Amino acid sequence: DIQMTQSPSSLSASVGDRVTITCRASQTISRYLNWYQQKPGKAPKVLIHGASSLESGVPSRFSGSGSGTDFTLSISSLQLEDFATYYCQQSYRTPYTFGQGTKLEIK
Amino acid sequence: QVQLQQWGAGLLKPSETLSLTCALYGGSFSGYYWSWIRQPPGKGLEWIGEIDHSGSTNYNPSRKSRLTISVDTSKNQFSLKLSSVTAADTAVYYCGRKNRGYDYMDVWGSGTTVTVSS
């Protein structure tokens, strides 16, 4: 299985901050990397697919980059509604696998 | 608007079979893979498997021996069966649609909490 490692596992930040979450794959996955946001008690919601494509309806403060094994999710100016848990997922090969998650908390 | 509605038994005893169904409303069933993903309490997401409208499946090898995913195209539904459950199968189970292209999950069900307890 392809292992996905996210860092950090948790992050404290303030409204207006810029934050970056990284995700590393155990082998090359080209650009088959997706980012999801999950709020407590809710299903995940896709933010970014194909490493850098913004899903329709997702605010432009979210952006993704990377290819191969190293990827990042950036949020340019945190809003209150962005405090949630974020997961990366590789869709290069089954079984699809997720990172362990990054919990973004209010400082 | 594409929606997935899921249902199934929420409380099971060890060794029983977990059975969940997911129905598609407002979209096309063909041309996509339909997936199951689970999340144990307080933990991350785990991909279980997927099926397309023709019945072609991909399973997570870690669960394959206990797992059956099936489809009923006449009802726009797909189902998950996981046999011989244990407490380790306690989780929220989500159904979802895998979008073409970079194979991401773009539509999710609301989740079903399944608890395995004697």
C-alpha cells in the first residue's frame, strides 16, 4: 500500500493567518493527490483534486501544489469556518489511502 | 443536485454481518465508481472498496476476504456487506461517488454509525 504522511498532525493558528499543510507519499503518485476538509460529525468535503485543481465552489484562499511524492495545501487567510481537520488522499493506486489528518485549531 | 442517502443496521454483535445500502438521487449511476469509506471513532479515513455500474469491483485487500460490494442499477443503489464483524469494525461508514479524472470523492453520503458490541 502507498503510505501517506501528513504534517503537522495539529496546528494552532489565528484568523487571517496563512497556513500550510504538507503530505508525503511513500512512492511517486504523479498528481493523484486530493485534499479533503472534515468538520466534526460531518462527511469529508473535497477541496483540491489532482494536486492543484480547486473544486467548484471552494474559496480561492485554498490552494494546492506538488507532484511526485511531496504536496502542500495552503490556506491564504484563515477564516473561522476553516478550522477543521484536513486529509490528503492518494488516488494513484488502490487501495486508496489517506494521510492521518491535520487538525487545525484556533489559537 | 446529486445526493447519496445511506442506511443500515447501526448495532451489531461480534460475528454478525454488517449490511449498508446507499442510494443515488439526482444523477447518473453509470460512468462512475461508487465507494465505501469508513472512519473509526477519533481516527482517520480508510478506503474499503468500490464498484461501478457493471459490477466491476476493487476491494481493499486488508478486508477482501470478508467484503462484498454489490450494485442494483434498477434502483440506483449499491451495498456493502462485511461479514464476521468485530469491535475493530466499529466506525462511521460513508458511501461516496468517485469522480473521473483524478479519481477523487466528490459526493458523499452523510455517514452511518455502526457499533459492534456484545
